[in-house]
Amino acid sequence: MDLNTIETVLRPRGRADLPDWRVGDACLAGGTWLFSEPQPGTRRLVDLTSLGWPPHTIAAEGLTLAATCTIAQLDRLELPSDWIAAPLVGPCCRALLGSFKIWNVATVGGNLCMGLPAGPMTALAAALDATCTIWAPDGSERHLPVMNFVLGPQRNALRPAEILRSLFMPTAALARRTVFRRISLSPNGRSGALLIGTLDPAGTFALTVTAATRRPVRLAFITLPDRDALARELNHAIPAELYYDDVHGRPDWRRHMTLHLAQEIRDALADEASA
Ligand SMILES: Cc1cc2nc3c(=O)[nH]c(=O)nc-3n(C[C@H](O)[C@H](O)[C@H](O)COP(=O)(O)OP(=O)(O)OC[C@H]3O[C@@H](n4cnc5c(N)ncnc54)[C@H](O)[C@@H]3O)c2cc1C
């Protein structure tokens, strides 16, 4: 939709061009959410895509994704064959159910900044131990684990005038075995529960729960737990009020599916480990 309160769109070419922040400013990434509803308080847009950040960088230490990397660019990315977590990327991209138009502009950073429970980039980043790099207006930067960045629906840890610059996923996380499970109320519906299990070579198991809960939840176990222990820990880690309630699923259904999908993930990793 047209945003008729916008007076200026700024297109900085580098960090030095970023404007002094004013009340009424907003970062513009893909604009898929920004232009989807009225933004009565917004006067200026700062278009981050004009900064020209390389969308992704593969290095021995891990994978860096610019906040402006689009879902389509991430989906097309070929990762090294020894990063056995790579098959997780495609299903996470496809969990954002938009047309090719949305896919070609919606960004990884925009998805994280929105903090929506069904944010599949949040799920991917949380499961792969991502760290966020944040640009502060004084020219410094700070780093935050993604679990501390996404705080709840439309809530993140950015302070006024801060910009999410990138995400870094370490090689150790990319070398884990992974199992992905997702469910929605209808075949093309938004995720009602999206869970990712990872198992590292030392046998450490981690379970990331998103979409079902208001914010991501991550459980870590020194070894693969048995089914009772997993259910116990999930019930302990996710109180009833943390389950999300919207048109995409009731909290009791989301809780039921979380427990069910978590057991499926556990069983799949146990089967692989014993094969
Ligand atoms: C058809 C359709 C389907 C969708 N499906 C899903 C879905 O399944 N799951 C889901 O989570 N969302 C979904 N969305 C919502 C939204 O489009 C996505 O979350 C998308 O990833 C947002 O990215 P964007 O780049 O378009 O962000 P924008 O719309 O440009 O920005 C979103 C917000 O984040 C801020 N922002 C963006 N980037 C930065 C940055 N680097 N630093 C600081 N602030 C920043 C903006 O100021 C704005 O407040 C959907 C939207 C549509 C239209």
C-alpha cells in the first residue's frame, strides 16, 4: 500500500551517509511488512538495500548473512559439502509462504527484526547459534546471540537508531546433523509450530522451538534424552502462557504439536545415531 505519511526516502551509500536518527524514522529492507499496513508514525525511510552489502560470505569460520540478504538469495546459496546442516536452509526459506515477489525482496534481517513467532529466519538462526552484529549510531557495533535479539512478536533488542547489520553462524553449528519439523493449520498456512533439532559429533542435542511460542525457545542436552525426559524439559521450559495464540493456531494445539514434533525429531536423530 502507499504510505502517505512518508516525506523522505533516504538511500545511503555507506555507513557515513546514515542520517542522524529522528523520531519518525524507520529502516526499510524488503518492505514486505512495512508496506503491508499503515505506518502513521513514520515520516522518513532509510533504505538499507542501497548500502550494497554482499548478501553472504562463506569462510572457514562460518557463514555471514547480511541483514539485507533476501530469502531468494539465501535459498540459492550453495554451501560447502561438509556443512551437513545445509539442507536446513531450504525448508526454512520455504516456511515463509510468500510468492516469488515476496521471496525476492523479503530479507533475513527484516524477518528477525519483526520477531514474529512464525519467522523462519529466526528459527534457522537460533538453531545454528547465530550471532547478530548491530550497528550503533555512534559508529560502534555490538554483538548479540539471536536468542537475545528476538524478544517477541514485533519486539527485538535494537535500541533507537540501531541497525541490524548481519548474522554469523559458526562452522561448528553448520557441521551438526539437523532434523526439521513444521506444521500449519492449512497446507499453505503460516507456521503453527516449527521445530529444529541438532546433534553435534559429541552427541550434544539441542531443540529449537519457534512459531508455537511467543519467542524462540532453545533446550540443550548433553546427550539425546529419552522421550519422558524430553517431554518433562519441554513442559518445564515452556509455560502455558508462552504458547502463542492467533488465527494460525490455538495455544493448546500448538503445545500438543510441539510435544509431538519434538518426539519425532528425537526419534529421527536416535535412529540415525544407531544406524
Ligand atoms: C505474503 C506474505 C507472507 C509472509 N509470511 C511470513 C511468514 O511466514 N513468517 C514471518 O515471520 N513473516 C511473514 N511475513 C511478514 C514479513 O514479510 C517478513 O517477516 C519479512 O521477512 C520482512 O522482511 P522485509 O525485509 O520485507 O522487512 P521490512 O518490511 O522492510 O521491515 C520490517 C521491519 O523491520 C525493520 N527492519 C528491517 N530490516 C532492518 C535492519 N536491518 N535493521 C533494523 N531494522 C530493520 C523495519 O524498520 C520494519 O520495522 C509475510 C509477509 C507477506 C506479505
